[in-house]
Amino acid sequence: MKRIFAMVAGTVLLLLGSVVPGGSFLLALGAMLLICASPWFRKCLQFLRTRFNRFNKIMTWMENRMGDRIGSVLKLTEPGYEPKLGDHGT
């Protein structure tokens, strides 16, 4: 039940962040919830970051701007990252 709630909340935050001006915090928070709740979403973001350099630069910018808690979760989607035991979202 917690996983479903996290996925729904993350999707809503992603949608709100894309509509609201200056919604980068909402986008990062929504992505963080989805990364923690779904290993599949994490792999999709890794693929997108590998394929599209501009998207990778945006995600790197958000990692650096959002602080340690959100930034550390967003770094799990870096291209070539292999999750270790105890990482967020495993």
C-alpha cells in the first residue's frame, strides 16, 4: 500500500511540477518518490540520461541544487550506476 501511495504521489508531483512555474522542487521530489518506489522507474531514468545529454545535464543540476536527501536519491539514476546493498530504493 505504501508503494502504491508513493507512486501516485510521485506522479502527481511530477505533473504539478511541470505546470507550475519554478516547479523544479516538485519535479525533484516526485522523481525521488518514484525512484524509491520503483526500480523500473530508476532504470528508465538511467536509460534517458544515457540517451539524452540535455536531460542528463538537467538531472545533474537538480542533484546539486536539491540538497543531500533528494540529491542522493537522484544520483542513483546516473548512467552506469549499479545499486549496492543498502542503497535507497532497493
